[in-house]
Amino acid sequence: MFLAAGFGGSTSALSFTLYELAEHQDVQKKLQEEVDGVLGQHDDQITYNNLQEMQYLDKVLNGTSIKLNRGAKMGDPYFPPV
């Protein structure tokens, strides 16, 4: 219900990001390692400051947003390298 009840743009962006992560498991693995590493340093607490430390997460979200809006392809400079 969360995805259905959200705003269209946010729902589409989140769905597309999850799809891209499923398609590119190397990116998904690196992102999971970053999330686990940062949260492991902070007693598994998700806070604004902890999210700010996740630079690869920021690159993935920004790259996916650009890819969604511009139709970029994997390997374009918009999508973060692994």
C-alpha cells in the first residue's frame, strides 16, 4: 500500500530504482556493503547524519533519477561506477 498511496513521481522513482538495483546486482552489492558498513558503525540506527555518510547511495539515487528522466543507459556518466 505504501507505493500505491504515495505520490506518483516518488513512487515511480523508487520503483525504478529498485528495478535498476535488481538488474545490476553488482551495484546492489556495493550499495548493500556501504549501508551495512555505515549502519554497523552506528549501532544499526538510521539517522539523517548516517544517511549523509552514504555517498554511494546518493550517487545511485541521483544516477537513477537522471536515467529515469533522460533515458540514459548503464555505463553513461550519470550512473555510478561499481
